Amino acid sequence: MRIAVTSRSFSRHPVLRAELTARYPDVTFNDQGLALAGESLIAFLRGHGRAIIGLEKLDDSAFAALPELKVVSKYGVGFDAIDLEAMTRRGVKLGWTGGVNRRSVSELVIAFAITLLRHLPAANAELRGGTWRQPVGRQLSDRIVGIVGCGHVGKDLAVLLRAFGCRVLAHDIRDFPDFYARHGVRATSLDELLREADVVTLHLPLDSSTRGMLSADRLALMRPDAILINTARGEIIDESALKAVLKTNRLAAAAFDVFAVEPPRDAELLTLPNFLATPHIGGAAEEAILAMGRAAIAGLESFGDPLAIVKS
């Protein structure tokens, strides 16, 4: 059985490499650190029956060109780069474990929230520039936090926020009454959540129902002293509309770990004083990388129908 690993971070991780090759001696790693896409991705995967995929895009044309590829195991949790319907039509199975990086993402959200509420980037910049000033911020404790998408990460975050005494609101297309009752979470509509929350944080997959969900009209519902955090997918938010509300102080601040195009191209947005950006590091904690990698290794043998797995 020949295994291909397209992910650069998996390929350069010594522990994951050792654990994978101990089980499968014939592995092709992305040792050149290539950003594989299109024909280069197809060429890399050709001749392999199973693959561990990171953020690479697999569409119908790729599956059509790779009839020998029978199993794709996901390193990470998002599916927006994979055409799951094409995968199902062509009989390719999916290996996936949900929520393996949830604590890493949850902690990043809390770091973002505290950083923006306490004006840490501005304070640091002023101090480096020779200004000694104590900007007055707000505590995360006792804030109203709205979680949009209460899946693996959303639930983990809700539990952590209760330790800060936060009032937690949640919006999801599914209902989790037992979880909400157990952890004091109040389910709301999206519009109500946006109007009430001090902090809004997104934890949604990217699909046709969530693309552009936070439009200019929805952003206008948020309080001018609120902050917005996105560690999910960039295309969920209208980035141009976000830039407009940040520039005019109709929104206090925002922190993004993800962008519609990565790396992001809007230099003006990146340099706004009330915008904090990181390069898609939500799952880039050593513990999360190991968990995601080991789940991907397990997915080479434990797999199923892609659409059924995603809906479960």
C-alpha cells in the first residue's frame, strides 16, 4: 500500500513521520515543502492508494485523474477544500475525526479576546515608540460572548468561558438543549446574538449556507464597542465590509486567524490599528498537531462515506 502525505507540516514533523512509517513503509512525504495544487497535486498523488491531505484542494477533476486513490484521510478538521460529493461519486472514502484541535483553537480565541479587550497591540506599539501610557481596557470576565457555531470548538470554548463568569450565547442550525442547560448557555437567533454580545466568535464550516454570512447588514447589527473573532474560515465574513466598520469605529476591533485568500492581500486591513491578524495558527499548537496527525494516520484504516461522516 502506497501512502502520500501532501501536508507540509505533517511531512516535517519527526514524531508523525516515525509513527506513520512504522505502520506503512512505503510513504511519499512532501519533503520539498511544495504548495501542491492542480496538476502538481495530481502528480504528487498519482500511484498512491491512500493519502493524508491538509489544506490542499481536491475537486472532481483531481479524483477523475486519480482512479487509484481510494482513501483520503484529513489532517485537520475543515472540508471546504474537498469536493465531498465528487469524492462519494467516485467511491473514495474519507478518514476524519472531528474536534481534535478544539482546545488549541479555543485557547487562541480567549487569547484574542483578552488581547483586544485590553488594547495590548496598541499598548505594545506605543511603548516601543517611546510612549508610556496606560490604556484602559475591559476584562473578559463577566462579558457577554456570542458563539456562532456550537460544534466541537464552540462547545469547548463555552465551557472555558464559564470559568471567566461570561454569559454565553450560542447560535447553531442544530439544537443542543442538554449541553446548553448543563453549561448555562442561552440559544439565540444570529441577529439577536450579534446585537447583544460584547465578543462574537465564529466556529462554522464554510459551505453555501455560511459563505458571506456576516455581510455588511449583519455587521451593522453589532455594538460599536464589540469585538469580532474569526478562527473558522475567512469567506464567512465580508472582509471589505469589515474593513469599513473598523475604519469608521462602528466596530471596536476584530481578530482574524483565517482569510478569504491566504496569505491575505488587503494590506490596508492588515495595518488597521484595531485589527489583529495571525497566519492560520488555530491548530498550530504542538499538542493539536500531534492529535490531528495521529487522527489522520488512524483514518487511513478507519474511514467511511464522506457525506455520511460529515453529517454525523
